[in-house]
Amino acid sequence: MRRFVCGMLTAMVAVILIATAPAGAQEIRLGFTPPITGASAAEGALQIKAIDLALKQINAAGGVNGKKINLIKVDNQSTNPGALTALQKAVEQEKVLALVGSVKSTQILAMSDAVKTYGVPMMIGGTNATLTRQGNPWLFRIRPDDSIAAAAMVKYIKEETQFTKVGILHDSDAFGTGGADLVEKGVKAVGLTLVRRERYTTKEKDFTAQLLSLKNAGAQIMVLYGTNPEDVAVIQRQYRQLGSPFKYIGSPSSQMKDALNLSREAAEGIIAVADFVPGQSEVNRKYADDYKKEYNEVYDTTSAWTYDGLNILVAAIKKAGEDRAKIREAILATQGYKGVLGTFNFTPNGDGLSEVSVVQIEKGVPKLLKIVNVGAK
């Protein structure tokens, strides 16, 4: 009887220990800081769909060394202060090992110092070229940066059109200003003429004055560096209302699903740059099929970075274990990784991709015109 009671007590203690063990013993906690509320909530919903698909597939395949991935989503509220608060909550309260961060360059800039202080790996979708060149070794970019997109737009204007007079319209935030700076530099470097540069503030309602200013300056083609798809859609509609006074080539936001849904026929025929074109690889086609099966809709090209970001991060954890410094090294060592967006070859400063596609909108869908590879930087 004594042996039986001791055995029962031992079993009960084991059950209690298992039940009260910290969550991290059975799972790996990772963070994601999308805009769940606020001005970018619709964009955030698409990012969440993409990353949730990756999460489902990763856990269905066994997670990492038998541990499931618990992806903690913390709302960045579509603001810079909200992004910093989300990061702090994810790291300090939720105790995440690493994160998939934001697609907004301004939000990443707001989080950057804290990310460096925490020493936590963060995958980012922001494309401002300076993000990975300010001495922060913990940021890893999953999309082509603006220097690549800007170079592609200038190269297209120079080589594929007869236009020599360029106008620029851009958001006044870090993304729009940084991209416009790169375009201006590129235009001048190849001998084109910048006739006028205009800017606007996020969520403006009337862009007619800026568009007319470019027209009156003699612009033959406008480069639009816009951040939010809602703004871009309004610009496209007002551009058409003015009779399309010049040709239009835009940053990735000009071909985003949200922008195209809002602008509809106003987007027809415009040219833009995109991270990639759907169907360009076997991995891409499989993602399209899986996404369609999961959500019964076509995926958004500008949100797929979260899918690649989580997969690359998890692959690094599988190699390095649950050590942040070793995870960082494993991400940087990632070469030849076939993702939805393309083939990833990380540079020492944390950039994963070096090519971008030039597309034209046909019947509401981006169609490939040209792939431009500018090489790793």
C-alpha cells in the first residue's frame, strides 16, 4: 500500500509540474506587430492572413524541434507611438524570442533604438533604404528596399520611354521622402530633368494642386512615392479627372490590392514597381494555391512578406536554437532561400532581396513588364 501511495503521489507531482510549467517549455513565443486598428487596419488584415497561413503550415509540420510556434499579435494602432508600445509589450510582457515587425518605415524608425537595446531579431517590411544602414544589427528586411525600387523606376523611364522631364509627388513621411530623394538623385544621375517635386501629408483629401503644379511645370511623367493605399487611390482618381496630363509610374503602393480596389478603373494602364509578380516561381504559385484554398481569395502581393518573414525566422531558429544572437547569425547566413517574393541572399547589413518588378495594371491586375536586379547593397 505504501508503494502504491508513493507511486500515486509521484504521478500527481508530475502532472502538477507539467500543468504549471511555463508556456515557453512547450512552445516558442514569437511576436507580430501589425496594424489591427487605425488607418492601416485593412492593410494589417491582409498581413495577418499571410502570416497566419505560414503559422498554420509551420505548426502542422511539427513546429520547431517538437515545439509549436505561438505567434503573439500586438496591435501597433497604425501609429509610430503605437508601434513602439507594441514592441515593448511583445518583448517585456509577452516575452517573445523574436518578432515580425512592421511594413511602415516610420514605425520601424520609431522602434529601431528599442530593438537594438533589447537585442531582439526583427523581420521588417519597411523599404526606406536607411533602415538597415544605421548600425542596428537586429533588423532584417524581407522586401526590396527603396534604392532598388527607385533605381528600377528611373531605369524604366530612361530606357523604355522617350520622356526626359520628370515630376515627383510623394508622401511627406519617412518612406515617401526617402524614396523621392532616391528618385531625384537617380533622375539627375542619368541626365533626365526634374521639373518639379511636390509633397503631401498622409490622409489629405485633395491632391489637385500638386498634380496641376507638375502639369504646369511640364512634367511628361510623374513618379508617385505614396505610402498609404487610400491616398494613392484618391491621387489616381484625381489624376484621371484632370485628363491624365502625364504618364504615371508609382511605388509599390500604387499596385497594392487595397489601392486597386479603391481606385478601380482609374488605375487601368498605370505603371508601378512591385516586390514581385504573382506566378513568377514555383514557390509563388504554391503560395497562391494555398492562400486561395485557405481564404477563397487572391492574395495581396504587398502583404506576402509576412509569410516569407516568419518562415525565414523559423528556419533560423531551427538551425540556431533559442538564442537571439545565434538566430541573428543564422538569418544573415541565409543564402539561396526560395521564398514567395524571390530568392533571398542576406547581406551583412540585413537586406534579403535585390530585385524588383516593373508592372502595368491591366483589368485591375499587375502584369509584368520587366524585372530589374540592381545587385546586393
